[in-house]
Amino acid sequence: MNSGAMNSFRLLQAAALFPALLCLCPFVEAQENPQQPKQTIHVRVDRVNVGVIVTNSRGHFVEGLRREDFRVFDNGIEQTLTGFATMEEPAQVLFLIESGPAVLFLGKNHVLASDTLLNNLSPNDRVAIASYSKNPKLLLDFTPDKLTARLALQSLNFMLGFAELNLSSSLASAIDWLAPFSGKKTVVVLSTGVDTSPRERWQAIQQRLKTSDVRILAVSLSSDFRKFPKWRKLSPQEREDRAFVKKGFAQADQSLHELSLATGGRVYLPRNEKEFDRAYSEIAQLVRHEYSIAFSPPSNDGQLHTIQVKVKRFWCRVDHRQAYFAPPPR
């Protein structure tokens, strides 16, 4: 699949040159109107709530932790916890799925394999499905009906858009859409990681992700693009093509890492069906369990503050959002 992978990745890189075949819906309205002046909205925060996922070396959620096991830091200074709870309430999970040439030609089966995730969710967990190319398009609103969600996944149309793959800006729009919802909120991104979003918007998008209470769990769909036969000698052009694909998908992997880690989420880079199943099973566990801790903002300066959470008892992985906006001066 040497030339196939190279040609498909070049198609992704050149997608912005193709005419768009896009469907717009109210979901897109969350994006900014370029003709209107941009405004920064600061919401007054008198209590900072942080959802925390704690897992062991095997990726399993660590249960039984108590308030005294947690330490929280605001801009590097330890704060007193004012709230603590173990949250096992129903989760709200939005599938955000890339709709473009890569998934159409090589990744469709990996999307359909996400049925494993649906099978492992709780009956009360609510699922929504959206696709994206230039903009996100909501295909199924939140429902606890897993059969309806399964049918929506099976009937996905991967011909909705070939012009652009605006991953990060589509995620920002999805987070804006989820903002009014209460409780645990997760976006499961199924994507190659290729991102044609305007680079000048990256800093604002990253800040929005860091301060959001929505967690991003990303699954790369690009494994089949990286498979090349090893049984024959390569020509100079083929070696150049392989290097091009390798570099391109290294950048795509980095994009998925940056987007997910900004929200306290995770990225999965499965290489085969077994690893896809393992990733979807772990995601189902993570969306159902988390610890909720809270502290009072130490200052009213209206600035961006970093958050760090540590667990005292033993080695484990701790994931949480990275920042929040402090209340403005009174």
C-alpha cells in the first residue's frame, strides 16, 4: 500500500484546493461570524470545579480515593479543597468523526468498530454523533438509545466534505455547543489528525480547550496509511514518498496530542483491530468515572490561571483540564 498511502495523504494536504461539498446546520452557528468584532467572554467564577481521571499503569480507573489523597495547585501554589465527590453519574459522549477522503477510503471500518465503545457504555449514558470537514455537522442529538446511535454510525456519509479538514476549529465549535450542558462531557474524536484550521486561530482555540470542562479523547484512524510492504527494494521516489507520509502523520499525531491533552484527555494511536477494541473499551471506562474536586479562586484578577492536580498515595496517571479564568476585579 505504498503509493496508496502516499497519494491519500497528498490528497488530504491538497484538500483545500478542491471544491467543497458541505452541509451546514445549526451546529455551525457556534462559530464566530468573521464580519462581527471578536469578543472575549469572561464568566465570573467563585468556585473552580475540576474533573479528574486517575488511572493505574494498566489504564484502569483507580477507585476508592479520598479528599485527602488529592492536592490542587493554582499557578503553582497549593490551594485548599472546598469540594470533593466521586462522580459516576451518566456521561454525555459526543462522537466527532472526520468526514473526508482518508476515512472514506481506508478508515471507515475503524469508525464502525467504535460500536465496541457503545457496547461498553452504561444504559443511561447519552450519545450524540457529529461529523466534520470544514465545519461540524450534528447528525444525532444526545440520546440514551444505543441502537439509534449504532444505526447512525452505520449510516454515516463520508462524502459530506472534501475541501477542508478543520479539526481544531471544529472541536472549538463542539465545545461551545456543549457548554450549556451540565455534568460529565466528553468528545470522542475519530480522526486522522490532519488539520487545515487557520493557524492564526490556534492560540485562541488552545486557550478555549484548556479552560473548558469538556474532555477530549482522540482516536487516530491513520494506521492503515502507515503500512508499507517490506519485501522489496524501494526506488528513490518511493523512499521520498514514505518519508513524506511519515512526516505528515507525525505532525497529525502531534495535533491530536495537543488537542486532547489541553482538556485533560488522551490520545490513542491503535495499529490493528485488537488495539482499536482496547482503546474503545478504555474510553468507555473513562467517560463513566471521574473524581470532582473544587477550590476557591485565590485572586480576582480576571487572568488565565493554570491548574495542576496531584495524587499522594502512589504512582498513577492524573488527567484534568489545565486552566481557568479567574473572576474579574470586584
